[in-house]
Amino acid sequence: MSDDGRLLGGVADRLVVAYGIRPARITQIAAGTATANFLVTEESGGRWFAKVYRDGGGLERERAAVELAEFARAGGLPVPGVRRTCAGELVAENGSPAMSVWEYVADAETAEGGLTGERWRAVGAVLGRLHRRLASHPAAAPARIDARGVRDVERSRDLLDRLISEYGRRSGLSSFELFALEAAREKRSMLDRVGGILGRLPELTQQIVHGDLASPNLLLRGDEVAAVIDFQPPTSRFVSWEIARIGCDPRTIVLGDQWMTGLPELLVAYREEHPAARPDDLVATVAVGCAYTLASTYPLAEPLHNPDAVDPSLEAYGRARHQAALLMLDRLDEIEAVLRDHLS
């Protein structure tokens, strides 16, 4: 039996024993970074989303992430419910494979096609509600922090130097590796500007956030948000950083200048749902997103450190991410003036 066959068999057995679910069909769907994901159709016709964890040693973190999703859901956010095991557990840990089972979100698509039209306000409203809810999470209270904490510029300098050196020692680089080398050199040359951008910002708010609110983890149904998925364990991060993850997503930025009018609408809708949000955090969204991305080695380092992850989709994302960072840098003064005007 193949590895895939053994995994499917293991999933089927776990569903019956741990959850009392009798599957009629199990279909593997797009995998996550650390998970294998399945659509499960019961004999009764019900459908579930099963997430199988590859790293059995990280289950404490996975359970904490599920608990954060449940906390958000209890606050009225559009988060799929997790089905507990027959023993009442959030994650089926005892046995193999370790997994969690969630409500399946039907007839939805990810936001990977970019934000356009009415989606800007819809996403902003849900994000504002989410941050308002997570601000009350007991793990950490919101606090104002020096904005230079967004990115350790000296550490980024070291990582980029290593990346450039390692690519420079190799011969026969692929087209994406050649792009990664040139992009890394360009980023390295801009790190002083990154430090300047962060250094001029006021103190910004950190609080518990979703942690990975990129476009694959936002499900849309038409122009409405159907679900927010794949929470990370509760960790304090900059609010501006999380807003930029989705509001300045590269897939949206590279669509054209419509992000210059869409992002202000997102932030206005955000503030309507979260009136306690500080204007400084909202105005700083693009500066933080730009600086963070310019100082990041992802996914430029993937061919060196995680070559199995490199596929045409990741390569396209890598090119779009670098292009988006440069576009944000070029329009930074302009968009900040627009945001101040909309939020004043």
C-alpha cells in the first residue's frame, strides 16, 4: 500500500474510533504548511474538514491554536466550529494520526484572487470585529511597543547576507533562484531605508492576533467573508502587521492601483467595528507591511532550506511579494496621506 493509501486508511479509522464519524468518502484537498487536509463525507451526507498534523511533537501549540479559534467563534466571528472527539477533546492526540475535525465551509473560495470592490469593506469589518474580540483574550493585554520591533533589521541583514553568499556559491541556478538572488541583493541594499521607516513611526499596538491572516486563510462567498480559518497559537503581534497581511496582500497590490482606494475603505470599516482602535496603528499599516516584507527572506530562501515547497505557485507568489513591497515603498508617502485623510 502507498503512503497516501496508508494515510487515508489511518484517517478513516480515526474518524470512526475518535469521532464516531462513519466516512463514505475521504478526499485529500490542498495541504497546509504543517498539515494534510481532507474533505470527509459521512454516510449520512454530512461533510467535515479534517486536519491531520504532521508534527506530533507540536500538538500543544496546535491545541492552543484551536482554542483561540474557539475564543473568536464564541465572540460571534465567522469561524468554523471544531467537532470534539467522543472524549470531549479538541484534538485527537492519543493515537495516530493526530487530527482535528471542523465544520466544512461550502461554496467558498480563498481571498487569493485579491480584494476588489465590496470585499474591501467586508474584510475590514470582520477584521475589526476579530481584533476587538482578541483584545480581550486573557493571554495578553494590548500594549504600545516601539515600532522598530516589527523587524530586527540587523538580523535581517545577517540572513540576507547568508542567503546571497549561499546562492553565490552555487552554479546552475534555476530562473527562480536567480530571481531570489537578485531580490535578496535589492532587499539588502534597502535595509537602511527599512530602519528609517520603522524608526519614524510612533509606538504601535501589540495584542493577541490571528497570527497568519493571509489570503489563503480568509474564505469568501461572493463579496462576503464566509470564514476565518487556521489560527495560530495566541501570540502578541503588531495590529498594523496583521492588517497589512491581508490588506496589503501581494496578490492584491499587483492587481493595480485599486488598492490605493480599497485599503482606506477596509480601514474605515475596521474602525467602525472597532472604535477603540488607535489611528496611529491604522495609518501605519502600509509602512509596517512594506518594511516587514522588504526585510523578509521568505520565500527567497525556500529553494535552499525547503526545496520540496517550491512549485510554480510559490514562485509566482515570491515574485509578486517582492514587486508588491517595491510598489508600497514607491507609494508610501502618498498612501499615508490618503489614510490620514480618510481616518481623520
